[in-house]
Amino acid sequence: MNKTLLTSIISGALFTLTASSSLSTVQAAELSFANIETVGTSTIEASADMAIINVEVLVEADSAKAAKDQADQAVSQFMQRLLKAGVDKKHIQSANLQLNPQYMYVQNEPRKLTGYSASRQMTVTVVDLNSLNELLDSALVEGINNISNIQLKSSKEADIIEQARQAAIVDAKQKAQSLAKGFGEEIDGVWQVRYFPQQSNQPEMYRASMKVSSDVAQTYQQGQVTISDRVEVVFKLK
């Protein structure tokens, strides 16, 4: 079987396998040499050992100054409690104040100013999951009235991403070698690599009540972080 015919057969056989690939099978078929195109994938799960929480204080008052002062006070008190609990200052970020007038609308009447609302958000990185539940309760005690989400993470994320990348590369190679062997051919190196970094899948856990039971709090320590990767490769055949 000549190389041109072999290229057509292999490209056709791989069309279904690589339908989701961003590499065009038409582009691969136009190459002047026999080739195999594969997609290497990998998924690694790791236990979460840290978290990022987003909290917000939203207050309403008769005057803009009163609303601002109350919001600033809630943020300041929570920050002090975080520092006392051992949270590093670099792991605490607070957003600027948002201040908005509040109006009452009555049909056929001019709108009436009823007061002002002030809001500030904070993002806290918690490096010890054992203290997460206590910090959340502390936030609510200090006037933070909205915990929007809790994102579980791994402190070894960079290492896991590298492991996932290497595993995807190995997967692409193994698929190519298996396909080449099945057709009685041999791999003769890499012609093209397409790689797009993948985002890790970090579960978000929401907190709706003022207090949580020990069973619910324990789920924070049992969280898993899933990291996937993908690489697309065109291999030359001998």
C-alpha cells in the first residue's frame, strides 16, 4: 500500500476520533507525507487544602455618610478578626465602596429619596481548611451579610497542572503508537503540536444559613479539585 493511499485511510479513520479537535482533518490530509493525528487528554483529582471565599456587606441608612460608615466598620472589624485568627494580610483583599441612593416610586408622583445603600466586598484566601467554618461564622457576626461563594483549591495546583500536562502528552503518544502499530507503520517524530491551557475545575460551595452543623463543615475538608489537560499532535509516519 503506497504512502498516499495510507494517508487517506488513516485520515479518514481518525475523523471520528478527532471530530472535536480544533486541528482540521482537511489540513492534515493536505500534508505531503503520511501522518497520524491524536488528541491526548488527562484528568487528575487532588484533595483541596485551601479555599477562597467572597463575602459582602450591604447596609442601608438614611444618609450616605451613615451607610458608608457602617459598611467600612463591618469590613474593618472582620479584617481585624481575620488578622487575629492568623490570616496573612496579603491574603485579604477588600474592594472599594459602592454607594447608591434608594428611591421610592409611586405612580403619578415624583420619586422620593428614602436613603442610601452601601456595599463592600472582600476576598479572603484561607490556607487552613480547618479554620474555614470558624472564619465564616466570624464574618457573619461582624456584619458581613452575604457570603457569595466558597471556592476550594489545592496549594499544589501548579505541580498538578504539570502532571496533567505530561499525562496528556503521554496519552497522545500512546494513541499514535497504537494506531501506527495497527496499520503496520512506525512513528517518525512530531510534526505539529497544538496546546491550549485548561482551567482547573474547582468546586464552589455556597453557604445560605448563619450557622452550619459539623457535618456540613466537614464537607469543606473533603472537597476535591479536578484538573484536566489536553494536547493535539500530528505525528509523521516513516
